[in-house]
Amino acid sequence: MQPWMIAILVVSLVLIAAAAAWFVHDRRRSMRLREHFGPEYNRAILGTGSRRQAEAELARREALAKELRNRPLHPADRDRFLAEWKMCQAQFVDDPAAAVDRADQLLVEIMRTRGYATDNPYERMTDIAAAYPYHAAKYREAGEILTRHRHAEASTEELRTAFLHFRTLFDDLLGGRDEELRQTSAA
């Protein structure tokens, strides 16, 4: 066999191996993002029309969410949000709809304070899916209940469900028990 034939064969094998490695890496990345984001993965693809663009955006949001989750709230902000949440809970007895509305606004304020995108509902939902994937579907459901209520189509029980969904996200956005432990150990 001629030396140039051997060189072509080696280069061809290297290119095939590189293509196979890239394909496996790409599939694994897609699978990981699909598992992490759940239904938001498909929504992102539909929104952009391109799997590659959607995955790049989701990966960017995932990295940002990881950074923002590690950034603790200032203790004064945390205390203020806790006090406001307690007022929301108390308000629920007399005016469930207003309490759920205020809870939603409070979540947006906490997200803004932590550095998340809050102006665009799609971006807000994507950030929640990135940082708190277990809450994404419940947050979306709570938002749908709130929308139905604005059209006089949601019951008090549904508003209670929305409020509870908002509460679980509130706990995680605020930092929950982990945040309290960090603040205690820093003091």
C-alpha cells in the first residue's frame, strides 16, 4: 500500500472517530437538557424552530441559574420577603384571588432581586425551569389557574392549589433551609 493511501486512510479514520464522538456528545447533551428541563425543552425548540439554538439558550440559562442559585439573598431582603409572604397567607382567608395575585408578584420580586430575568414571562419560566426544574410544571399550572381566575373560571380550591404551588417555589427561591444554615454559619 502506498504511503499516501495510508495517510488518507488514517485521516479518514480520525474524521470518522471525531464525527462519532461529536454525535455521541451532542446526543448526550440533548438528553441531559431534555431530562433537566422537561416540557420546557420542547417549548424552547418550538419557540426557536431550531434544536441547536434552543439547546444553546437552555444551556446558557442553566449556567446562569446555577450561578444565581449560589448567590444568597441579603438577610434584610429575605426577612422582608418572609414578612410579605406571611401577609399573603393571611390575606388568602378573606381574598384568595388577591392573595394568589400578590404571591405571584412576590415571586417576581424575589427573582428580580436574585438577578433572574423577570420582564418576559417566557424568560421567567425558562429561568425557573433551569434553576428549579421540579417546580416548573407547578409554576406554569399556577399561572394558568391565575389566568382562568381573571376570566372568572377558577374556583377557590384551584386558587388554593395555585397558592400552594407558589409557596413551594417561594421556599426554594428564598433559599429555604440551606439559606438559613449558610447565614447562621456566616454569623
